[in-house]
Amino acid sequence: MGIHYTYGANRGAKKMEKQAKKEKKLAERRAKKQAKSGIAEKPEKENTIPLDTVITLDHLTNPDKK
């Protein structure tokens, strides 16, 4: 088994290492999630109709007309 006389002395350092590793992993997950959601939530603004206009058949059949 060995002698465990350094457990108490190294406990704080070990805890800090674990916490740093956990925070790094969480930061990587957040960055990956933000990058993934940033691509999916990219709306196109040029093809939108203003909210104060009424949508007519002309808007639906001829989207190039402004």
C-alpha cells in the first residue's frame, strides 16, 4: 500500500488541479456549443418583410420585388 504521509500536504494542490481541469473542460464545452449555435442562428435580414406591412400574394409569389 505504501505510506500516505503526504496526503494532507498535497491535498490542496490536487484539489486545485482538479478544479482547473474541470473549468477547462466546461469552457471547451461552452465554446463548442456557442460555435455550433452561432452557425444555426444566422438569420438573413435582406429577405424579411417589415412588421408593419401586410403580407399579400405578391410578396409570396415574387420575393424579388421590394
